[in-house]
Amino acid sequence: MKYYTLHIDDSGAIDGTEKRVINNRFILVCDMYDDNDYNDLNDMLHSTFDYIMNERALKIFKERKLIPYVINPVLVRRTQRKLGIFKMTKNYSYHQLKIDEPKDLFCYDWINFENSEIIISKNKKEIGRLISHQQLLELIEENKEISSKINSIYKLNISQREKEERSKKYINYSFDTKKIVFNKSFDQTIDLFKIPFYSLGTYVSERLKNSLSENGITDLGFAESKNQLGEVWKPHFPIIEFE
């Protein structure tokens, strides 16, 4: 069983987005970078809004088994140069493949937290290992309460030094995911999944990887291990293992 992290090249990238009402429905409007290095009209575009893809790429994803998602219409606006001087903007129909919100994901049930390595720290000191996804959610809520208390202190009419002193006793929890071990309930038929909170990666099966390559969906990269990633990204992509 092999899974790879999916990486979309930024040779075709989205610069900005907005929602507009077009023909009585909300549509995500995406502007591509006005720069030749990031302006290629690829099948899949680099974006922070999940996955922006054309009909050709979408067909491949729809043929595979993914974690729950919705598809939204997208209007891509691309500025093109003519004769190196003049510019014109053309519109293209794309789609957004949007993964369900993290609270709705069942992927967390696949994690063996006992064998995984997810470190909890406070004030830069390790205080334990995460034992469940529920514990993570509870600590995140505590972080919100701590942040609220700190914000309240900084609104007080006192000196900056006193604000800093009072705030010192409120320290957020931090988390560092070194390794994720999936248990035997992991669905081996799944072709795309994510584990938000624990990894920035989007994981695709070898089946989906091969389908994308065989159908000529270019400007994509696939990494089988975190060692194939750049140094900046390695801390955000844990080791993945299966029982």
C-alpha cells in the first residue's frame, strides 16, 4: 500500500479570490498571477482554496474514492499579454473540489494515537503525548480561552511592561506531529484523504497518482516520504505508517 503527498506546481497559480453573484448563484472568482512565471493555465491551479481544476482533471477525481467533498463552480480570470505590450483578460470555467470541514472528517478514527508520535508542549517544554483527537480539540479550546484572557489584559489601561508580566502566566499549548500510524480500520480503497491539525499534506493513493499521470495531468509532484520535501516543509509533513 503506497500513498503520496500531492504537490501542485505554482507555474499556474491563483493570486486573489472573491465571491460574486453570477446568474443568481454565488461563484468563486479567481484571478491568476499577472506574471509569466505563474500564469500557465494548467489543469490544476496552485491555490489555498483546496483544489481548483478544470473539467478534465475533475473527471479523474470523480472516478476515484475520496473523503467527503463538494464541488463548486469557479470562474478563473487570466491576464494574457499580446505582442509583449498589450494585455487582455479571458475567463475560464473551472471547479473547486472542496474537502469537508475537519470536524466532519472520519480520518481521525483511522489514527492509532498510542503508536503515533504527537508531542504536546507548553512554554517550549514537552509535557506529554496526545492520546486522542478529542484531547486535541479540548486543548484547542483551552488555547482559545488563554488567548482571550491575554487579549483582555492588553486592553487594560496599564503599562506595557505590566501587561507583559501579567500575560506570562498564560501560555498556549503547542503540538508537533512527528509520526502518524494508521490502524487496521484505515480504508485501503480510499484514493485521497487529509488529516488536518496533524499534517499539511494531501495524500493520494498510487491508483490516483497513476491515473493523473496516465491522463497527462502535468505540473504535479508526488512525494512518497518527507525526505523528498524541502527543508522548510518537512516539519509540517509527519512520517506516515500503517499497521
